Amino acid sequence: MIYGFIKNNEQLFPIEKMCKVLQVRSGSYYRWKKLIITARQQLKIAIKEQITLIYFESKQRYGSPRITLELQSFGYKISRIAVAKYMKELGLRSKLSKKFKVTTNLNHNYLIFENILNREFIVKMPSKVWVSDITYIQTKEVFIYLTTIMDLHDSKIIGWSLSDGMSTDETTLLALKMAVKNRNIEKGLIFHSDGGVQYASKKFVSVLDSYKKITRSMSRKGNCWDNAVAESFFKSLKTELIYGNKLITKEQMKPEIFEYI
């Protein structure tokens, strides 16, 4: 308490005189002052500890933007630039992504629907817009295929399938079956996808039409930005879960993807 009083009044009185009046050695005070950690330094240490915890809890997947959001949700007032600086000081770096590879098969004669969604990705109510896409995932033995259906209202994956093949039955129909179990279909629901054969096939169109409440929408040919939300999810999944890690077996990959989703 005495040392704290002296430190708080250094601008008002000479240090030597305060030490003499308060009967403490000036040398002891200076040694104490060197060791003291300011509140700002304590906050920095606490933030760095939280950054490290979030980083490894996310299995090294999160970069500065996501870690910033996590910290802000805990009540820390901190910018992404500051988080990036601290991560650099800590030697923490999110896993790097690889280039996008097109897997959509447009070589078919089925009907292609107009792009009704038109990149309107902000949706205020659930079951107003669902977006779907398919991607490949490499394992030790083979490629497997992940199909997802996302509700744009909360960006939640409400339906998905993991398959060895790319038939409609294995991909889009299985994912749709899960989606309608998890979330009610509302009248006027827009179902948006690319124009791949799994979405344009008669079997899949017939199932969607049976609900009588769904409006179809498809991305324009060669324009991945028309389904940017789904593409972004796949990029995050591959960056954070697959790239930079050792290849694992198909059976090991399934629970990893389930946990990630």
C-alpha cells in the first residue's frame, strides 16, 4: 500500500522525500516498481491466454476474425488488428487454404432454373431460403462427397450427407431428407443450388415439387458467387479441418466432419 501510494503521487512529491516520510528505503521502492505489472499489461496477458485457448480449442482452425468475435462475445473490447498482432507475437497462425476446384457436372439435358435468389444472402426468417452444394473430401483411400443444405436465416447446416458416390440418391436426396426432418418447410421457400445433375435430375425435382411450397433457384453457369455462402462454408471446412493435416481414413473422417458441422 505504501509503495502504491508513492507511485500514485510521483508527479506531486519527490520520491526520496516520500520514502523518508513513510520510512521505507528508496532502493526497495525502485525494485518493487520494476516488478509491478500494470493493469494494462495484466489485460494483455489475459487476452493472450484467451487467444491461445480459443486457437487450440478450434484445433488451430480460427484466424484473427473468428477469434476476435469470440473475445468480443466474452466482453473484451478488442479489434481484429490487435488480435492479429497478438497472434503474431504468440506465433499462432490459422491453417492456409488451397485453390478452389470445380466439381459440378453440368453435362446434362435437364431443366435449369432461373437465379431467383440473386445473391440476396441476408434472410430474416427461417425456412425462407435454403442453399445447397456438394464438395469432395480427400481421405487416405478415396474421395468422399459431402452434400450440405444450409438455412440462410442462421447459416445452420440443417441437412447433409456423406457418400462414396455422386448419385442423386446418395447426395442431394439424403441431405434433403435430413433437412425436412430438422426444419419445417414454409410456403414460398427458395431452394437454391448450382445446376449440377444431382439438383436438376427428374428424381430430385420430383421430390421437391411434391412439397408444393418450394421455389427453385440455380446459380448461373460458371458463376460460383451465386452460391457464395455454400462455397464459403466448404472453404472454411477444408481450410480448418483438412488442409495441413495428415490424411486419415474414410471411417475416421466421418466423425470429424460430423463434429465440425
